[in-house]
Amino acid sequence: NIFRISADLSHLASIVILLETIRKTRQVDGISLKTQLLYVLVFCTRYLDLLTFRWTSLYNTLMKFFFIGTSIYVIKLMQECKIKNPVAYKDMMARDTFQIKYLLGPSAILAMVFNYKFTILELCWSFSVWLESVAILPQLFMLSRSGKAGTLTTHYIFALGLYRALYIPNWIWRYYTENRFEKLSIFTGLLQTALYSDFFYIYYKKVIKGGGFELP
Amino acid sequence: EVNALTHDEL
């Protein structure tokens, strides 16, 4: 449906914007390495079903490989910056101080409690949706502490937030057309979108209406 | 019947 395809395109766009940001600035200014590492973990645990070869569609499989591949590629690019621009890299690391154990631990516990089946694949899948819902926090934390962000970085976060927000009408659509109701995706999706809501508001006020981007 | 156990989303 239209919401699902727009969501996936917005997700693709966010990654293109992120890669463009790193490529253009040749440094990692404003990008949280911790959030990016969490995304690698999110995609690797969610798409374990690639190993079972029970694929749903070519689209699905290609997208899964794309998201795993690009998330690892982002880490590689960031590590290159460490060599090329060690001062900027150190500066980023000094500001990237969110304790991710507070995200990893609860996600693991929630996955144990809320899952569709107590199997490795299902537990990893559930862990990945819980973790994805909070994975942006180190990035938002970094932004709110520095108070300022580059335009490309804000576009990246916006596109990334929009992706999960668009999944919500997609779930409503699928509920009415397919009688499908996936409670875990829906709940974590709502949580994820809620975490972005403050950011969306500031983005709307500052970026759309002109002017710089500053977080309180 | 509500179906949930197919992870066909990204």
C-alpha cells in the first residue's frame, strides 16, 4: 500500500542523506556512532530470517540486504574519519556519551517477555523492534546537548522518524484490508514515533519555516 | 481470526 512504500522510500532516503552527510563533510560531525552501531545490531537481529531462505519477496530480500549493508558501510565510513580527521572524531566521541546499556538491557528483557514464540529467531526479531524504537536516543541526546545540528543531519533524523510514523497508517490499512494486527510492531512503532515527536515539532518550526536548527 | 506471525515488513 501507499503508506508502506512511502515509509520504505523515506527509510531509504534517510540512509542516502546520512551517507551524503558523511561524504560531503568528510567528517562525522553531529552523527552519533552509538546510534549507528545500534542500527547494525537492529538489522542483523531482525533479518536473521535471511538465513532460513524462506523469503517473502525479492523486494523484501533486497531491502534487507541493503539495510544491513549500508548500516555496516556507515560504520566503516565513520572509522575512516577516525584516521583522516582524528580531531573531529575525538570531538564526536566526547559528545556521544549516552549509556547504551540502558537501551540494550531493557530491549533484551522486553524481548523475553513480549514475543510471538520463544525461539531464537522470534526473540531476536522482538529484540530488534524494541531496540529500534529507542536506537535514536543517543543521536537525539547528542543533538540536545550540543544544541545545534547541521541541516543534513536534521533531514536525516526527520526522514528516519517519518519512516516509522508512516508505518502507522500502513498498519491501520492492513488491519482493515487483511485483518492483520501485529501488536509488537504497532506498539514499538508508536513508541518510536513518540520519541521523535518533539524533534518533528522543532523540525517543522525551524527547518520548514526557515532559520537554523536549535534544540532546547 | 487476526494474523500476526509473518514478518513481511522491514
